[in-house]
Amino acid sequence: MVKAFIDTNVFLDLILENRPENPVARKVFSAARAGYFECCVSTQSIIDAAYTAKKSGMGFESFKSILQHLLSFVKILAIDELDLLWAVSNHSGDFEDDAQYASAYNGVCDYFITRDVALLKLNTPICPMTVISPQDFVAAMEAGD
């Protein structure tokens, strides 16, 4: 089964319903819930999302409810010492992105789904994962790729 890592920005698009990218994020997570692919999110994304949700006015009980639902079908990947060492030695200018990427790589993900333009530029023949936008991932799923 295909395994895809969801970057923090896409995770936030899902939980913050007022974001314009919410409909696409919902499609990504709905497909994961339906079993079309194995969905992974990092511990860091969850922590960052809790902070951002609180700053956006979402109560903790609402966030907790969303998280409990997601935990029924989303695999959580830790960012560990090896990921941090890789991020330090391969620092691209955004340490958090580098740590997320290392976590996805070490989690043996096939796809890294993000809206981050800098990360999308990593999609080269030497990149071990396909870095893809949520829109392109949904289009590929719908096309049966």
C-alpha cells in the first residue's frame, strides 16, 4: 500500500475549516480514512497544529475531538535523534522542513504531501520520495495513478 506523509500545512488546512485549502485537505484525509493509502503525520505537526488551532480560537476540546478521530486511521511518526541529525547535516534553510522530511523518509513514505513551495522543489529524480501538492495527489488518486 502507498504510504504518504502529510506536512503540517496540509494538516492545518484540515483542522482549520476557514482555510481556503480545506476542501482539498478533506479529500486527502477522506481517502486515507477510506483506506486508499496509509497516512502519516509527525508528532511535530500535531504539536504545531494544537498551537496554531489555539491561536486561531479553536478550543482544546474541539482539537482533541478532531485528533481522536484522526488517530483511528493516521499513523504518527516521531521525529527522533537520527532525523534531527540528518536535518542538521542537510540543512536547507528551514530546519523544521528538514526534520519533517527526514521523519517521512525514515518512515519509508512514498509521498510527501505539502503546499510548501520550497519542499515541492525537492521533487527531483534523486529524491527518494515524491514531493507533491495536495491538489496533485488528489488528482493522481482520482486518475487511479
